[in-house]
Amino acid sequence: MKKTVLRLSLMMTLVLLFVMVLVACDPKPTDKSKTTPIVQELAALTDYSTSKTYYDPAAVEYEGDVKTKNEQDLAAKILVERTNTGYDADTFTWDDDVSTARKIFTLSKASDILERFSKAALKQEKMNLLVKYIVRSNDNNSKPYELEIGKGDFLNDYDELEDLNDIYDEDEDTKITINGKERYITEVLRLKEYKMMGELAQIFGESGDELARVAVEIVAYSQKVVDVEMRAAYEAAINKYYVADSSENVNTFDGFMKAIIFDYETLSYYKAFNVYVSLNDDYIPTVKASMVKLYGFHYAYQLKDYMFWSEKYTRSNYEEYLALGVKEYFNTLEEAKQYTKYDREHYAYAYRYTASFYAEYYNTHFTFQNEIEKQEKTVYKEKYGDNQFQDMSDAGTHFTTSSGGKTYSEQMMTSIKSTRMQSLLVMSDINYEYTGIEANVKSYQEKSKAYLSLSESLRDKIENDEERSNYYEDILYVEYQVERIKPETYFLSHSLLKTNATKINNIPKDILENQIYSYNADTIRGIQSLKKDNVILLAEIDRENKKEDQDKNTALIAQKEDEIARNKIVKDNIDSNYSSASIPDQLTSAGSHSFDDINRDLTAVQVYSYATYHNEIIRGKPRYQVIDQIQVKEFFEDFLVKRVWKAGPDVVDTNVPDDQKNEQNGWTKEYDTTWSISRFLNTHETILRYANSQVVITYKNADGVYSKYSLSTATNTTMNRSDDFTIESTSGNYITWESKYPGAGIFSGEIAASNKPVLSDYIKTYKEETLNNGDKPTIAIWKNGTGSAYDRWVGNSGAKAIVIKYNENGYTNSKGETYFFEFAGWFLDKDFKYIVRPDDTFDYDMVFYPAFYVTRIR
């Protein structure tokens, strides 16, 4: 469901900030005087960099016949992979979309693989199990993904996991049919991770150091395969399918990885890895401690999660947990209780480590990630670096502090420094406490089901304030939103937040700062991802252009050029959003709020008796309203977040009653900063939306001026060509149109201001639509607010996103010329080159601009 709540999703202030699970409670805390911890802290995971016995033990020798048998099995599997992937030694090609990992395996040597296992000191019995996992046959052609432990090989699992992550990143609402059952991509992805972790657990058990050493040796060996085996095979190829970009020397490892393997991402990883391990000329890692620690931490952390479901429960329990987790609401109290039981136990068993451990764990991860980011700047720089957007040598102009740099990783490390990690854990523990009270779970389940079980179309009407025959369902909406506020009063009232008898600011401030730095980090990552995408697109265009004319796909080139332009537009939006967020001001303000005051105001909003306030019967149907006909939803929203009317620059008479103030008359409603919640929102709105994974689509005129119109060619017009028009200026009672082309004066015209489309100079923004990250915007437009939707590129008639009215009889200017308007679509850019496409989704706030076809009839 599209979240077209506009401002209300932002009004949920602390609900968004603290990101609690959706089970609320009455504010009846347990004994707050207790000193025992809410959740027992787990022991830190083993740091495998502390002893050479972990990261660099003596190599092991395998028995001759065992070694021979495993070499034979690996060699046979390599030959099978060469066949299955379509490897052609004469042309050095594989089938389309074969992963780099699979390509490397096809040119690996079985004896070398076993030698690396030996160097990693992998015990013989575990080596046998690992080889069996690698060489298994795949017989899952009848199903999309193999999810059963014991079936499918490692490379198949690896590729399928990558594929599922790509699908998840593209659209979290995707559904996949597995064994006749339709599942959300989230469920399938988690089950695939569970499957792979189960395979590794059966081999390595709790010996994370062995797995980590094997990983280090194999990453090092894979580079030898590329540099020695693959480059030699390429040179030996009789027909080279592609002549490398002249800017890349394929006689170097880097050049070969970019121009021939065409994998910039893996190359960046290799280069960061090599900095850590000091790879020698024989491709042997000489410094292993840090990488063994990194890989060991990651494995042990995931293993703890797997053990919870495999030992304390079963796979079927895990599937039940995943299925309940994707439900919009729980049908029964038993469902809610079961999900909450799983969730709380899971947290205590597998995730409640100490703040100091988490700081070490994440710093280990982000320090390596930071090295990758540094390497990316040189790997992706390419010959396209003359354009600052594609140039990876800069990390953007975004906010930095003395304690953190400009990269994504450095900002994320800053986000957990000081007491911020500890404060996040306090928040999680309090959440654990109140979800353990059955009455809280019951209350939330009842209120969420009552509202969320309404039809999606009705909820859209309620949340978009659309007219409807009755309004009695509004109380269900209000009660549901109040229920979402209740955990915040519980949290802000808790003794763990009190540094003395009255102050509760420190922990909420830490959490807010964490979110600000996280927003800053993701903004940097978003910009760098767009830069990398455009470098790859440009490289793909180069590759296509090098083909013979008869083989060149000009349509594909045009498509990639379009994507490059669209990425630039998205990047401009990110920059604009970032600038308006004002990160330094956000951090300065984080400690200035009185969370005591916010808690007091949230409590007042929460305890109000909405269900009984002015419950009247109107036209035979119940309708909740206040005396002046304001519906209960509007009353609740104004109670929660107070706003005031502010006059725009063109308003002359400011002494008008509130009921005459509206956007058409030049007024806007802004936060009343005398109210603590409104003041909090006014300062941190962008961050709060980020915390809730929401984006805002703004439908507006270009720069508040009139959109560009295209004069269409029609049989009933004197024109015989298309032309572009821009409204240059507005004056008096007329809008003057001027042609872009010299000598085209006959196209000039005027439209009486009293008879113009609702694209007037005082309507700068038509609408804002708040979506969950990655949702498709509705972008429907209706003629005169009724009738069929002019939804030319989406076709979702019935979804009224915006009304732009115009006179169907046309508009006649002072010269007696009549113009007719037809909506052309929403565009990403002010020049109307890039229309919003049916399948477009957006991870960042965006602005859309409307364009119209204009037919002039003489």
C-alpha cells in the first residue's frame, strides 16, 4: 500500500526515530527501581587476531589417497562447470551472466585448491566435507531456488544468494513461488541465508578461525587464477570477442579485471584485501591477523543466529517467524504472541552483546569497508573522471567532522562512537521489556487489525483526506496511530533514561545523533553508488561502440545514455535533500530538545478519549467529529503536531480569518515551534523520514514558473509541425507565451488569467506523497477531478494522486485563438526529457514536473 499520509508519517516523531517493533503497550512499566539488567549480555565473540594459533597455524598434510580422491572430484567438477557455463577456450567466453566466481572456478586447478586448504590448516575431515559441498551436483532445475540443506553446491548457493539480494534491492514486495507456495522475497532471501549457514555450520562448526583462514587463502588464490591462468587463456584465444578499451592495459591485473572480466566491484575488493594481507609475488598472504578477525567475526555472529533456530527451535519455526514477520497485521492474538515470543527470545539469545563488543565488531567491518571505498576511487575513476559526477576521486562535498571523514564507512563508525551504541542497546532492552507484557501485545494487535484490515482503497482515502460517504472509520485510524505512540511514552518514562531525577535527554540525544550520522553516511553511499553505476554504463557504451556496425545495438546504447542522465537527475535530488537537511545544524540541535516536554505532550495526545468525543449520528450513520465539523482524524493530527498559517510573499492582506487561508491564496501551513513535538519535527523531519525508510515525492512546477508545453500536431490545427513553448513571464491579466524558435511569431498567444489552467504562479507545489522506500509513486492525474484518469504511462485508474483542472472548452486569448490542454505526464527534469516510467521506484526524495500538450485551434 502506498503511504500517502503526507505529514502524518512525519508526525509520529519518536515512533520513527526509535524504530520500535510494531507491538505497543499501555504505559505501565515494570518495577523501574530494579538494578538487574533487563537482558543478560552475551559474551564477546572470539577475536581470532589475538593468537597465531588462530590466524597462522602450521599447515596440515592430507593422506595421499584422501588427497587424490578429492583432487579427482574437484577436477571433475571443474570440467562440469566449464561445460555448464558454456566456456569456450577459443574465444575466451562464457554464457551470459556467468558470475566472476564461477568463471574463476572453471580455470582453477584442483591441486592448487587443496594446497590452499592445507595452508589454511583445515583439518582433513573438514576438508572432505568442504570438497563434497563444492562438488555436489545440482538438480534443482524444477524450482527457482534451492533452500534445502544438503542439496546444491557452493557456487550455486553463492550465485542464488547474489540473485536474491539483487531482487530484494530492486523491490522488497516481490513474491516468488517455492514448492507451490508464494513467498515474499524477504522470506526466500532469509531462507537461502539459513541454508548456506547450515551448510557451513555442518563443516566448520564453531571453528570460525578455520573458515576465516580458508576464506583468506581462497581469495588470495583466486587472484592467482585471474593473473596467471585466465590471462594466459585469454592470450591464447584464437578469436578475441572484444578488443579492450585502449585506456586499459590488459597486460596488467587491474586492466584485465576491468576490460576483460569487466568486474570493477571484485577488483576493488581484491585491492583492499591485498592492502590488509600484503600478498606476495606468489599470491600468498603474508599478514593474516586482521582478515582472519574480520571473516571470523562475521561467521561467528551469523552462526549464533543460525544456532538459535536450528537448536532451540526448528526450521519450520523459522519459516513461521518469517511468514508472520511479513504480515501487515496479525489476524489473532495468538499470532501476535507467537511472533513476539520468537522475536524476544531471538534478541536475547543471538543479539544482546555488549556495547563495547558491538563497537569492535562494527569498527572491524567498517574499517575494511573504508579501504574498499578508497580503492574504488581509483578503480572507477577511468577516463570518465573529467566529469565530476562520474569522478570517483572525490567523495562528495558532504558533511565531515574532526572525528569522521567523508566516506560512508567513516560516518558509520562515527555514528556508534561515544555513548551512542550503548544508548541504542538501552532502547532495544526497553523495547524487549514492554513487548514481554501480554496486555501490550493484545492492545496493539486489536487496534492494528481493526484499521489495517480495511480495504486498501478505503485506507488511501482516509490517509489522503479524500471525500467519502461517511467518516466513521477515521476513529479506527486514530486509535491505531495512538497505539503506535504508546511505546514512546513508555520509553521516555523509563528510569534507564534518567541521569538524575528529571533529565532524560542523554539517551534520546545519542540515538538521534546516530540517526543523523547514518543519514549522512547513506547520502554519501547513494551518491557514490550513482557515480559507480554511471562509470559502468559509460564503459558498457564503449564496449558496444567497439563492435562492428552490423552488431552494434544502438537502442541499447540509447537506453544506457538515458540511464546515465536519469542517475544525474537523482543525484541532483540527493544533493538538494542533503543541503536542506543541514547536517551540522541537526547535530547542534540534537541536544537542545527537552525530551521531558516531548514525553509530556505525547502523553497528553495518547490519553485523550477520541472514541467518545462528540460522537454524533449524522444522516443515519455514525461520524466522529468535533463541534466545528472537523473530523476526528484532523483533530488528532492538529493535537499531535501543531501548525500555523504563514503568509507568502505575495499576500497583501494578512488580517483574514483562518478559514480563508489556503495555498491558493498564498498561505502555507508550517510547524508551530512553540509546541515541543512540532519544534522537534521542524528541525529533524528529514532524519525522521530516513529512519522510517520513507521518501517524499513532490509534484510541482519547475521553479514555481509555468511548465513547458508542446504544441501538438493535429488535423484540426493550422500547424504542421511540433514546437516547444515556454511561458516566459506573467503580467497583469494575461500569460504571454513566446516561441523558442525565431520567426515563429504566429505561435505567440495570450490566455486570459481568469480562464487559465490551474498552473498558476501561486501554486508552486501541487502535492507531496510520502512513500515507503522503493515504492512506486501513484502519479495519476484526473481531468477536472472526476472521470477517467489521464494516467498515460501507468494505467492505474482509480488512484487519484493529484487534480489539475482545466476547461474542456479550451482557452481563448485576446486574438480569438483557442488552446486546448492535454496532460502529457510527470517528468524528472525541468526540460521534460525524462518521463517517470511505469516501473520507476525511488530510494530518495524526488521532484516531478508536469508537462502538457497544447493544441491551438484558429
